Amino acid sequence: MFREILPPTYLAIAVILILVLHFVIPLAQIIEMPWRLAGLIPLVLGAALNLAADNSMKRYETTVKPFIRSTTLVTEGVFKICRHPMYLGFVLILLGIAVLLGSAAPFLVVILFPFFLEFVYIRGEERMLGEQFEQQWEDYCTRVRKWI
């Protein structure tokens, strides 16, 4: 059920949750201006990671949808740094938003979101890629970390 929903939908839900937590139960303001502007760095970096990963997938003509079998194992570009750069990008985007807001509660979403991604998408994706690309996937996993 969860897997058929595309990851950007969950990113949007997480952003909404961050905003709700900030405005309804912020807990405490932990980052003051102008330091909150530092949130632009992970926000922009996360968006750039997503765009770079998406471009790599398109260049190799394989799907970005996590529940559809890939036609190619992409190991170039940002995939040399991280096996899941789009998910890392999502987390960086959420971190950037949380820092920009500066209150404590939004960081709960930032902390929990990677575990959600692992449970809903990453385990299944890695299993599917391992079955499909076998030794090539194993070699890739020994060279490149899952997150960073």
C-alpha cells in the first residue's frame, strides 16, 4: 500500500507535517536569525542532489519509480557517492526547512523520515536490484554506502 505512493508525495506530507509542528507545537525556538538562514544550504543541496540523480536516471533510460524494475544499474554521477541520492536529497530538504523554521519540533520529522524511507522503499528496492543485477549490485554495494 505505502510502496505504490511515489516518494515525492511522502516528502510533501513530511513538509506539511514540519509546518504543522512548527506552528502548532514548536516546543522551543532553538535556532535564531540569522543562523536559520543556514538552512538554505541543505535545502539547495538536497534539491540539487534530486535533480542530478533524476538526470542520471533519464540519461540511462531507467525508471525513478521505486516499485518498477530498473533497466540499468546507475553507478555514475551522484550514485558514486550514495546508493540513494534522491532519498538523501529529501532528508536534506527537510533538514533545510527545519533549520529555516528554527523550532525544535520539526526536527522530529527529519529524524524519523529516513527510517520511514528505509522501511517503505529502500529495503524492497535493494532486494529487487540485488535479484536483478546480482554480482554487479554486490560490487556496487561494497564500493558505495547506502546514505553517505
